[in-house]
Amino acid sequence: MGVRWSGLLGWVGLVSVLLGACGGTVDEDPPPGRLARNGCQPRGCEEQGLECGTAIDGCGGVLYCGTCPEGQVCGDSGLPNRCVPSPCTPASCESLGGNCGAVPDGCGGMLECGTCVPPETCGGGGTPNVCGRSPCTPVTCEALGKNCGTVADGCGGTLECGTCPEGQTCGGGGPNVCGRARCTPTTCEALGKNCGTLSDGCGGTLECGTCPEGTTCGAGVPNVCGSPPCAPVTCSGLGKNCGTLPDGCGGTIECGTCADSESCGGGGAPNVCGPATCIPTGCTAQGKNCGIVSNGCGGVLDCGQCFGSETCGGGGVANVCGSRCMAATCAELGKDCGVVPDGCGGMLDCGTCGPGETCGGGGVPNVCAETACRPYTCCFLGKNCGMVKDGCGGTLDCGTCPEGETCGGAGVPNVCYRSTPVCADRDLGSELPVRVKGSTAYANDDHQSACGGQGAPDRGFFWTAPRSGTFTFDTARSALDTLLSLRRDGCGGAELACATDGISYGGGARVTATLVAGQRVLVVVDSPAGGNFSAGDFELHIDELLATEAGRCFDGTDNDGDRWVDCADTDCQDAPGCGGSGCADTDLGSALPVTYLGDTTQAGDGFQGTCGAVLQQDRAHLWTAPRSGTFVFDTVGSGYGNALYVLTGCRGRELACSASRTAGKTGAPVVKLALLQGQTVLVVVDGLASDDKASPIRYSLHISEYVSRESGRCSNGADDDADGRADSADSDCQ
């Protein structure tokens, strides 16, 4: 659940029920687009004492409270939605032209601008806080105390220190010193060198050889072969002009975006803008199982790594693990339909299925069968121990309980329970940043805090500050009404902070604390009180408090402590990923039609539509219209009540929203939208299965091109004409 945008924008289809957020109460006649939450009465800007900016009305709506006069800013100095004098704007390392060391930020703070890569040092080139090398001053023979032979000048060159008088030899008095003793020349091996020319210490020189292909002499250590720094490829060098590609040095390069009338890869050439719409391919479809490859539409795929004696490309096929490969057959793989990799970089066409069967219909990919039962998972069922039925005639092994806990001990089958109180459920060490997913369901009520917690289950976590500083702790995206408490040292320590809010949408809470290096705190995730939405899935985030959210726009954390998270923060609203790619769980490309089976297990609460319920888990799907037209989005056959809404981006404008308690062939959520070719939207499926707690759902998402009558499309599971009836339930198919 995210920002609650007010108003139904665009076409809204078949809103069956508008559900209450906390306890199932529903306004008898709620205004369009506003959710009821226990009979909630919205509060305006003046009622809340808000002077500026965007805020919430307390009932799921959004308030726009104006702007501040010149010389003032909104919400700084810890006063959200209040006009205060413009603060000092700290400089950045980039604006100061620094790239190393500590630099004052102009506002009383310090900036850490990084470290230099040897042999460069910070300020070494003569400019403070800029990496560089100090100018090298060659030594002299006299300074070295040498009077014969060739020696290094300390700057990559050599010195000729003369010859010895008759009767003396160079090195007789020591290396490169004339004397009557006999000099024993050194060797390349003795000096630990393997390339280039060196002095032998006796007036001669040593030729230490050349380097193998791919390495250079002195790349890191003088007269020692090493790999030169990798030179990344460029978009222009590759002839590409859009999307993301591997740079050849372990990173990626961004080659830009295409004009509105074109798409990346649309003309048939990967990462080249063209007029047609590109459908991304996957690792399996390309027969790849390791390394970074292009998806053919401007993105990249990480196809994994190899194990054992195999290497990526070792069998002679790029991005395929192996040494020497024997291609498999469909029969050997046990496949009888569709296209599958042959294990050696090629593809096998294993045929098509007969009437009444579909490829993979039984749950086994590339095997013909009638559509089979979809097994449950332990996580979806909320089970974590013992054997459980999977709903399809099989059983699931949900594991064993940690020491001190018993399986089913609280009377809930297949759920671990600890009967005795526990101070902390887990020690998170001192890592940064921290992101923990968990659940307070079936936990004990072990902790009470200054701002609540009585009667609600909770979880405790130890965390140790890795350095001195100010840190932010939040539970953004949590699918319950959270309380967050921070205590010094442990359970008996003084409470440092406690909050039941601090995040501008959803059920999240936030606190900050200034700690010294090595200080340990107990972080308690709780709920203000027992009752509706007091137990369920949560996310805990810990990070160092930053001046801006920019650069951290997709980590789920309120990094700058301004109450707004990721793309909801103005610092991030220009980030390219906020158009949808940064927050989507699945990229459906430009496929048409689409049938996508998913669930919201442990998905978190990241979005909220103008219809449906609050504090429920959701999933977001990115989809791009392959051509201009009218398209239908539905969740027919999901089996669970859900909300379905379409957004222009991660925190974008809502184009349509539909919610229903049923998701069968009749009455399932459905919306109809007109889109332009290449227009990308975010399709969100949100839970609607319970009035008092977040409950995961399974769903079937369909995207099809709109037709006025469903006849001819009576077995695809989709509501193609958006009339609220699909397939056999539609009179067009009877």
C-alpha cells in the first residue's frame, strides 16, 4: 500500500465492494475513491496544523497544503508540512570537485568523499581532496652514492653513473660502486621481477623477459607482469543507442531511451531503437545459464554461475556452463512439448500437445498434461515446521523449529512457538544497511514500550552501531499497524525512542537515534495494541541517516528521515526507475495476451489504490503496450478477493481501479484502458482476503486486447470484453 491517490482517474470497472481498513466497517455511501477506516473522518490541512506540502487526510486520501513564501521551505528542521526558514544547503563532493578524504560541507558537517586507488593518493597531484600522483623527482648518482654502471632513477628511467678506473670493477665496492672486490650480479628471480630491463648491481643490465598476452609490464608493480585496468566498452563502440548492456568489465552501461514512437530493440536489433515493439527474452529461452547477457530489448539478464569443474563458456558456447558438451534430446530430458535448451547452447523443439492438454499444464515445464492443481507452499500457508498437505494430494516438509521452540506448541498446527519470553529473536550484528522480513504472527507479547505494545505480539532484534553517527530505523512496507521501539543495550535498557508513525503512508513507523561506535541497541517491532492488524508480516530497515534519498530510491527505506520512502520522496521522483521498473516485482515486457500466475506471499505492502483494502500485501507488474489500442486487465479465476489497479509509475497517477470479493468467472476485478504504443504501466494486484489482518492471496492476472464480444475467445480464462463475465459465464460464449 502506498500513497492514497484521491479520485478515480480513467475508466473504472466493476467495483464490487469498498472495504474498510481496520475491522471491516464500510461507509454506507462512501465518497468515490475514499476508503473507510473504522468510520474515519478526514482531517484537512488547517485541522492538522499543516501549512505546506503533501500529506494524508487520515482516511486514505491525499492533501495538498500549498507552498511556502520565498525564503522558507516546507518540512525541514524536523517539522513536516510546516514552513520554516530555508536551511543551509550542504555541498556535495561533486559540487566541491573532490573525490577523496574528508571535506567540510559548508553547513557545519563533513563529507566523506572516498579513497584513492594506489598508486594515487588523496591530494597527491597537488589539488586537495582530489586523487593524483605526486610529481616524481629523479634521484642522482651522487644522491644514491653510486659511481658506476646503470641504476634506476626512481621515476621509471635510468642513470649512467660512469665507469671504474683500471684495476677496479663496478660493484667491487658494493652495488654500482667501484672497488677491487669482485661483484656478483643479482638476478631477475632474486629481485622478484619477470619483465623489462633492470640493473644487475654490477654495472650491467638484466633482461627479465616479456609478459604474456593480456598483461603488461608494470601494470601494478614495476617490472612485474600484471593485468592492465579493464577498458569498458561504449554504447557508440557497440553501435547501440538504448537500454542497459554489459560493459565488458563486470559492470553495465546505460545507452539511453527511445523516442515515444519507438522501442528498444523494436527494429529487431537488440539495444537499438526501432519502430516495432520488442518482447524481452530470458536466459532459458536463449539457452544460457551463466554470466551477463542481453535480454534483446535494452536490458540485461544475470544467468547465474557455474559449479564444480565447469566454467562459463568452458564448452565453447558463450554463457553456457561446461567443458565439453553432449547435446541432450527431448526424450533424454523427458520433455514432449515446447522449446527447451539442449544443454550445450542450442535449443530443442519438442513439439506440441494434443487436444485437451497444454504444455506444462500438469505443473512440469515442457510436459503435456491437463491443467493441474497449483500446490501451496509452506510460506503461503503460514507454516514453518512439520509435514503439511500441499492442496494437490502431496505433502510439504516445512522444516524444524529452532532450539527452545516446539511445533504447534501454541495450539496452531505446524507453527513454531516459544512458551517462555525472549529478549531478542535474532542478532543482526553491525552490518549496514539492514533489511529484515519477518512476521509477528504467533509470537509472544514480550515487550512493552512507552508508546504502546500491550496485548500485541512482537519481535526483538539486537543491532550494534558499526561507527558513530545518526541512524534511521523504519518499518516501511509492513502489512500491519506497527510500533517501533529502540532500547539501550538490551531488554532492561533505557528506551531511546518509540513511535507508532513517521512514515507518510501504510502501517510503517520510524525512529532515529544518534549512537557511538560499538553501541548495541534492542530494536522492537510491535503494534500499538492488540486487535485488528496488530500481527502480521513486517519489514525492518536500518541505515545511516542521509541528507537525501537520491541514489537510494529502491531500497524500501526512509534514508533521509523525511517520512517519504523511495519514489514517494521528491528526491527520487526524477529517477528513471520510478517510471515502474524500479518497483515492479515482474516485468511482463510487451507480451500479448498475458496469463501470469502469482501470489503475494511476503510481498510487503507497497501500494494502495483508490479501491480495495489497506494494509494488505501486493505485487506490481510492469507491462508495455505493443501497439496503440484498448486493453483489458483482469484477475478472473484467482480464487481470492483482490483489488486491481493500473498506475503510470511507482508513485504515479492511477488510471483505473477495480476491487471485488470474488474472482471467479463472474464479478472478478476488471479494468479497460486505452494506451498508446510503447506506453508502460504498472499493474498492481492487491490483497482483499481479510478485514482484520493481512492475508496473502494467489491470483491469475490476464492482459488481453479488448473485443466487443467474447465469442471466439471462450477458453482463455480472460474477460476479453470487460463485461464482468468470462468464458462460459459470458452469454457471448453460451
